[in-house]
Amino acid sequence: MARIVVDPITRIEGHLRIEAVVENGVITDAFSSGTMVRGIEKILLGRDPRDAWAFTERVCGVCTTVHALASVRTVEDALGISVPKNAELIRNLMFCAQYVQDHVVHFYHLHALDWVDIVQVLSADPKETSKIARSISRWPKSSPKYFADVQKRIKTFVDSGQLGIFANGYWGHPAYKLPPEVNLLAVAHYLEALEWQKEVVKIHAILGGKNPHPNYLVGGVPLSINTEEVNALNTERLNHINKLIGDAIVFVEQVYLPDLLAVAGFYKDWASIGGGLSNYLAYGDLPTASYNQPESFKLPRGAILDRNLSEVHEVNGRDQNEIREYITHSWYEYEGGNNKSLHPWEGETKFNFTGPNPPFEHLNVEEKYSWLKTPRWKDHAMEVGPLARMLVAYASGRTEVQDVVNDALGRLNVPVAALFSTLGRTAARGLETQLVAHWMKEFYDDLIANIKSGNTSTFNDSKWDPDTWPETAEGVGMTEAPRGALAHWIRIKDKKIENYQLVVPSTWNASPRDAKNQRSAYEQSLIGTPVNNEDQPLEIIRTIHSFDPCIACAVHLYDPDGKHIHQVQFNQRGL
């Protein structure tokens, strides 16, 4: 028996430690530790609720727009504010742009190298790569000379001894199965995606003023519409958004999806590895009518238990018997006992770090071992993310989703059960990207139709004055970050934030065990995973990366030797 430690998990946002117990080449137990502490809830206490989005948005440099969206929605929910249709459409466009960019970046730059062997690129035949590329896509950059040039660039990296972004991989590992020519194809598109992704996020810069951390506004969006005004959303900017959306659809359908299916075809054995939990949760989003009408969402809300696709359970963020958080194995404490669970409106953020400072050999998994709390839905451990969203939509009878999922399963010649796996999780992200890219065009067309009809309203100021607010109010703002179900809960008292809690996607997936010793998604997904080489645990990285970990909804500071640097004390206003 061996205990493998991977710390930090790289190619993610934030800090994550995985410890896995391996017996006879198979993982029999696993532990996930978020090694950062989040203090944003402390910082928000006593502040104006209308400012919360600007703080919560900055808990992460990747999921910035969705945290802002959840924040403004929680305030709007608490105060009973509805937003104009144009504001919903603009929020949807920003949401979609985030998804398309984030999913492409994840596939190529955070996850592809778990399946693609860079070293094999050097032995590829560019002519054969060109033939493969042309057989699966109409993408114009597919000539033998193009791929020969890419191969030359990689050879220059290798010959220089400075692999840069391709350093420190497990190159040559027996778990890599792609032919050299497919490796070359994937690496070429890896480099192209680096250039493309910086273009699509210009939609955020146009609609939100900048990227990352675009601007939001309780009651709507901070953007006026005037087709003739230089400082507003005018004709020129609308036309540019339309072009960026068109380019995104082409890149997704002619580069990302063909590559995804080509790579997946060589790794069908991973359709039975990494399934983990059998429960899935999605809050849903992309309203076609109003956020207050979840039945209008393109991505539906719901929960699936025991992989039963014939039943979708309703989800209610306001029901205090549904979503609750444990801290049994987390470095926090609850007043009245650490084995109880709390609904976020009652949530407490009290630090209780009793573990060792890094570096250390192993986690003390019998006690507290993570900075992540442990959320549960009706006391069930739930997986969240693209797979959960696609399964809930599929089970809800959404034909758009069923069509793309069934088509992909048919191309790969695998059953629906293949979705419950590492490969299924990765494939679901790509299929979702295709759907969202086209939905983005639909929302754009709806916005144009509104503008042509003379409807240019983007803000509801009816309750902007705090004197119109009740003495106390509670709200919840729910959305779907690219990595999964995201919600913020707020309590307002005397016009200030009395309590604020975030339950983020990787809190659901990466959290430690709860009071009943139930594993969360990361830990459960590793059980039964084969490990070919304990010194090069590529298989662990593959499955964990399939969730697209993002632990940066937290901040923590320590030096490489694990020495204490500084302690920050927060007063009531977080200063």
C-alpha cells in the first residue's frame, strides 16, 4: 500500500492537494484538501449590499462575471427587484462569452496535456496530420506545411532545453495513447486557442467595460443603449459583438469539438473510470423570460439522485432543509458544535486552523484537513459542473441537449452510461460549449429585436434608494459558473450586510468528508482509478482536471518553506 501526494495540483486556479491510497495499482481511498482560506465573507460585513458584487467578483480571476451575477441577484432577490429584459439579455451574453472562452481554455490549456504527449509530436508526419485534420473538420489551417511549421516550433522548444509551458509533464507515460499525428494536431490547436481566447472575451469589455472583473449593477446593467452615441452600446459595438459570436461558433465547431471527439476515440476505456458520485446538482441559468422564472432557463434547474435520469428533483435555494454546509473536516468552527450543518443564511465563517503548516508529509484526515467547507443537498453529496448541467437538461427532456449528447454518443459508439466518467465529464463540457455558443447568437438576436422595437431600457431604479428597503431582508442569487452550481446568500439589516455566504462549485466538488463520512466528488471519483506509475500519477491528474478545479474563491499566503508571513485581523467592516 502506498500513499501518493500531489501538491499542488497544477494547471488549475488556486491551491489543491490530493492524497490517494494505492493498493495493487488501484486507488482505494482519496482525500482532497483546499489549502487556501477564504475570508471574503468577513470583508463584506457592514458594507452596502449594492457594492457586494465588486468584492465577490474578485475572489477569482477566472469566474469573475458569474460571481458578480450571483451577487447582484442575491440583492435583487432580497429587495424584490426585477430587471429589464435588455439587462437579462446582456447578462446572458456575458455569461455565454465566459462559458465559451473558459471551456475552450480548459480543454486545451488545462486538460489536454493529460491526454496529449508533447514529445510524440516530434515523430509525427505532418502530411498524415493534415489528412486527419481535413477528414474531421473544414478548419482552413490544415495544410501539411502548417503542421510542419508547428512541429518545428515544438522541436525548437525541445532543442533549447527550455520547454516553457510544456515543461514538467509526464511525457512518455504508458497511459498516453494518441498516435503522434493526433498529438501534433492537438498541439497546433493548443497554440491557436491561446490566440483565439483573447478575442472572444472582448464581449465582456464591450458590455461590461473591461475583462476580467466586468462591471455589474443591482437592478440591471451599467450600460446604456444608443445606436448613435459613441459612449453607449452603439451600432459599431453591436456589430463587433456579432462578429465575435460568429467567430466563436466557427472555432468551437471546427476546432474544439472535432479535437474533443478525435481524442476521446482513443480513450474509450476512460468512459468507465472516474464516475464517482451518482448524484448531480444544477441551479440552471440563461433565462429566456426572467430570472424569476426558472422554467424559462436554457440550462434547467434540478437534481438527479442515483443516476436516475427518469426523475429530476426540484431545487430551492431558500429552503433551509435543502442546502447546508458541514465543517466536520474543515478548518472552521461552528458555535454549538462542529458536526452540525448550517444553511448559508445561518452560515458562520470562524477560522480554526489546527493543522500543520506546509510542508508536511500527510494530512491528518481523521481530523480537519481542508479550508473548504462541505455543502450537501438534502444531506446528499452532489457533483456539480458541465456533466451535472447536461444530465439535468437531458433528463428534463430538453431536446437541444438530448440531440447533441445522443449525436456524440453515437459517433463514439458508447452508451449513455459512458457519461458517468472522467471522459463523460470532459465530453459534456465540449457539448455544452457548442450549445452555449449558439444560444449566445439567439440572445444577441433578441437584443437587436428589442432595440429595433424602441426598447432600450437597461436599469430598474425603483428600489435604488435604501430608504425604500425593509429593515431586514434575505436573498439568494443562484447561477452556474463554468465549473458548476454557484450561489450567494445575503442577510441585510439596517441597510447593511449582516451576513454573506458563498457556496462555490469547487466547494461542492473538492470538499472533505462530512459528519457522516461521505466523500465529495473529487475524493469519490478517484476510487477504483488505476495508477500505472506511483511516481507519475497521471491518472489522478486526469480525473481531477476533468472537473476543471478552481479553488481561488479564497486567499491564502505562505512562503515556499511554510513559514508564517502575516496574520490579518478583520474588524466589523473587514478592515
